[in-house]
Amino acid sequence: MPENTSIQVRDFEITTGNRSKSFENIVVALMIACSAVAIVVTIGIIFSLLFESINFFKKVPMSEFLFGTTWSPQTALRADQVGASGRFGAVPLISGTLLISFIAMCVATPLGLFSAIYLSEYAGNKTRSIVKPLLEILAGIPTVVYGFFAALTVAPLLRAGGEGIGLNVSSESALAAGVVMGIMIIPLISSLSDDVINAVPQSLRDASLGLGSTDSETIRRVILPAAIPGIAGSLLLAASRAIGETMIVVMAAGLAANLTANPLEAVTTITAQIVALLTGDQEFDSAKTLSAFALGLLLFAVTLILNMISLKIVNKYREQYD
Amino acid sequence: MTNMFTTPSRLRKARAAAERRFRWFGLIAIGISLTFLFVMVGSIILKGRGALSTSGIAIVVDLNPDNVDPNDVKGTRFDSLMKKSLRNTFPDVKSRKDKKKLYGLLSVDMGFELRDQILENPAILGGPQKLWFTASDDIDLLLKGAVDMSLAEDNRRISDMEAGWIDTLTAAGDTRRKFNAKFFTNGDSREPELAGILSALMGSILTLLVCFLVSFPTAILAAIYLEEFAPKNRLSAFIEVNINNLAAVPSIVFGLLGLAMLLNVFGLPRSTPLVGGLVLSLMTLPTIIIAARASLRAVPPSIREAALGMGASPVQATFHHVTPLALPGILTGTIVGMAQALGETAPLLMIGMVAFIADVPSSIVEPAAALPVQIFLWADASERAFVEKTSAAIIVLLVFLVLMNLLAIFLRKKFEKRF
């Protein structure tokens, strides 16, 4: 009898073992397929943008797109119409994007950095546990809400303020969009910088304080220099977010393609133009529609490069202190 | 150097002052950020509060059989009956232009409202009845006190004459404010007083449902593979780089992908929750994967080793023991990702979810609006009354986001195990 049971047990083991093995192979294959979705999506993005952009560059030379200074994409009703071809110089859009992003970074960098320093070096646990989630709410509010606020509250306020001191502020000024966008990316900078500042080894702090420096001297002379690569990484990530931000600029910055560095004037951005070109009726082979994909490719390339650099910096920096 | 030793107190004072200044910079930075948050949310709540109530005007309508045939109620010309009743209420209005203004006191839907009231309660037929109707958007603003009557008559949307009518009605007790149920039960409308968020809300819910069904299983399997099974080779590293980059790709680029691939190559129907959900799921995928991996990593190796030691296969150890322990963290990450998807607007604009949709969608292949897109559309509308509608829609959106985040916090607090 005992021999019999042992055989049974062995049989049982063998069969379940075999069945689960093939089943497990399927499960593992499924998991690999799911992981590969990330690659498929990236490839999909690159291909769809490249494909439509190539079609666009067949109609409009790439040099005009990259270096032309006039942006007026209209579709012709008749072939002989004046200006029927439209002008596709992206320089005003690039400059507008950079201007608004620059304003946003000017607002967000000091506010985010000082918040992070205060939270990680000065604030007690209780303050930290209240203020940190509150700052993160800023990141959780949808951008369409920021856009509404920028267009309806901030822009008229700036306009009225400008009139008060004799400045002519456009109702769709780059300043309004930039400031509100800056507020939106504060939590991005503050939480990433908070992480890198916390990653600076305590021994560096202790050594500096032990030599008699004050807290602020320790932060400025020891902690910030040690954390600078990580902070730079977080700023790059924030800049990439600002460049790709859409709703705030669509609602608050308008569509006037001015080539200007004056923050009080209206400018337009790459993202705002993509939305303008692709909403509403469209025929798919017109240069007007295709130009949106060329702009998308430009946007994707720029943000991808910024993201790659910043991720590399942040990861390298993390390893350094691990 | 001598200075440092001879006047130590001065130096100490300067250093202490620098210390205080630095600390103040931090506090001011936090103060500005939080002030902005409170001003923004506060101003939207103040603006949106008005949309929760709506104004009504009571008009006497003569429902005698000459005007409304009891046997053929639906054949009645309700609009002209309403116009007649308005004329009877203010008999001294004579000119064509003034009459048009008079009809404008009530919403354009007044005929339908009368029909609905009669169909609901046929007993009111037979004689003159005083019935309540929705006021038009401008009158609604006037009754809410949102019209500045001190401006010159040409500069405001309400003329003195209209204000006089309303004063007469109010004095007679024939105007009222009540809870605006229509805002939650109606679809979109060109008329602000009739516009509601139900169609947009349903559209958003359907879109999120598609997004969840696609992204959750995919993300969880991908996370488990990358964390538990993936060999340390180039392919794994490449997948990881891809995921991290996708998390930072601007959302509008996903919209372009949806437009070029899903709509133009695969021919999926435009403006539908199906396409919207698919595009959003690609966006939330990296968020959920990153959160799920962190939470899987937090499960101690002893759990895996114990399971493997008892004879479980790696797949069994992972699915029976590790994943259940990591599930609260994974769900939290999923809810956060869904909350992001709920507020996302730009990619939906790309796939055509900006059309004017008044009907409440009932399936994922019908054209639908979404809540954030509705906000965008209303923010663009020219009627002033849409400002408070937009703010109210934002409040609804924020309430949903808060609820989702509270759920996430609750899950984390309740089920998360610390090892």
C-alpha cells in the first residue's frame, strides 16, 4: 500500500507539473507582450509622426518650416487665390513656445526650489505632512482649469494692472499664460528637488554643521552644490512639461503668430497651433493638416531629448549616493 | 581676520540675519504657491456657485379648450400660446421689437416646458393657470444680481424696460430661485439656462471605463514581468527607458497618435469614448506601471522565498503571494492614473471629442463629449452665463478628482502592509 500512494503522489506531481508549465509559459508570454506595448506605442508615435511629416515636407520644404518667420497656414478655396499656398515658417511658434516656457520657468524655479529647501531642511514633520499634499494638489488640478483661470482671471488682471501703470498688455499675453503655467509646474520642481535634496547623505550635513556653519550656509555651500545635477535634471523635466503643455496656452495665449520677445504681447505656441489646425473640419492631405504632424514631430523630438538628458542625470546622480 | 575676533557679535548678527532671510524665502515661496491654489479654487467656487440655482418666472397661461384641446394636447401650438400669455401679462407692450424682448424673458424652451407640465398633470387643463417657467440666461443673471445696473443702458445686456418687467414680476412674487436640477440632468445646449453636464459626465465615465479596462491589466502584467521575471538584459533596459520616456511625452502627442493610427489607419469611429479611452490608456499605462513596480518592489523577498521553498513555481509565487500583497499599492497608482486621465483634455481634442453633443451617450461607440472638453467648450462660448456654468462644471470635475484621490488614500491607509 505505501508504495502505491507514493506512485500516485508522483503521478500527480508530474501531471500538474506539466500542465502548469505550459500554462505558465503562456502567462509569461502574455506578460512579455504587455511589457512590449510600451515599445509598440513609442514606435507608433514615431512612425505616425514621421509618416505624415514626410508627406508634409513633400509639399513644403523643410528649410522653410524650420527657418521661415511667417506662419499663416490657410487652405486655398481656389487655386489662383492670393496667398493660396499658406506660409509654414515655424520660427514664430518656436519663439512663442520658448518665451512662455521661459516665463513659466522664471516663476516656477525660485518658488519650487525654495519650497523644496524649506520642506526638506527646515519644516517639521507636521508642517511637511500638511504642506506637501497641498502642493501636490496643484499638480493634480487638470490643466483645462488652469487655462480657464488664466484666461478669465489672470489675463484681465494683468491687463488692468498694465493700464494702471501705462503699459499696453494684450488680453492674450504671453505673461498670463506663462505665469499660470509656472504655478502649474511648481509641484513638479519642488517634489523632484525635495527627493534629490533628501538623497544628499546626512554625513555631509553633519560635517558642515559640526564645523559651525548655520543651516542656510550648509544648504547653500554644501547641500545645493551636492544636489545640483539632480536639481538640473528636475528643471529640465519641468521645462519639457512646459513646452508640451497644451490647454493653458490654447485658452490663454491665443493664435496670433507674432515673432516677439515682449511678454506683454500675444504669442502662439506649437501645441496651440496643433490644436487649432486639427480641430474642426479637415481634409487629410492638405498641407495645413499635415503641418500639425510636423509640429508634433518637432515637439516630440525636443521633449524626448530633454527627458532623456534629465532622466540620465537624475539616475546617475541617484547611483552616486546609493 | 581681526575684525572677526574683535566684533564677533556683529558677524554673528549678520549670519543670523542671513539665516532668517533664507528661512523666510522658503516660507514665502510656499506661501505664494498655496495662495495661488486657494485663490484659483476659491474664485472658481465663487463663480460656479451661481450655476447651482436657476431662476423661474410664473406666468398665467389660459389652458381653456380653445387654446389646448384636451383630446389632442400634443397638437397644441405651445410656443404661440406662451407668447400670447406673455403678451397678456404685459398688455402695454406694443412694438415688434419690444415684444421680441418680452418673449426673451423666458428660455427658448418655454413651449416644451408648458407641454411637459400639461402632460405630467393633465388636471390643470380647463382654465387659466399660473405656471412656472425657466427664465432666460440674461434674466437669470439679473435675478442673481450679477448684472451691473449702474452702467449705461447700452453697455449692459438688460434694458431698463426688461428690468422693469422683472421688478413688476418680483413685486408680485412671480419670480423665484430654486436648485438647478437641469444642470445635472440635461445634456449640452446652446442656451446657457438649459445646458447641463450629464452628457459630458456620461462620456467621461464611459471613456474612463475603456481606459481602465485596457490599461489596468496591461500595466499590471507588464509591471509584474519587469519586476519579477525580466532578465537583466538589453531588451529589459530598453523597455524601461521607453516606459520612463512615455511618462513624460506631452499628452497632445498621444492625441496625434490616436488621430493618425486609431482613426485614420484602423478606422475606429471618431469622437467616441472607445477611441478616447484607448488614447488615454496609452497615457496612463506608464503611470500605473511605475506605481505597480514600486509597490511590487516593496514586498520583501522572504515572501517569494517562502513560496518557492514550499514548492510553488515562480508564476505561482508571484500571482498567489506577491501580487496580492502589492495590490493596494497598485490600485492606488491606478486610481491616481485614472484621475489624471479624467482631467486630460488635449488628446481628446485631437480625436474629435469637441463636437457639440447634446445627447447622453449610451455606448462606447457613440459620439460623446467629456467633462474637461465640455469645460473647454463652455469657456470659449460667448454668452456671459456660460462663465458660471464652466465654473460649476469645473467644480464637478474637481469633486470627482477629490473623491478618487480620497479613495486612493483610504486604500493605502487601510490595506497597505509595512514589512
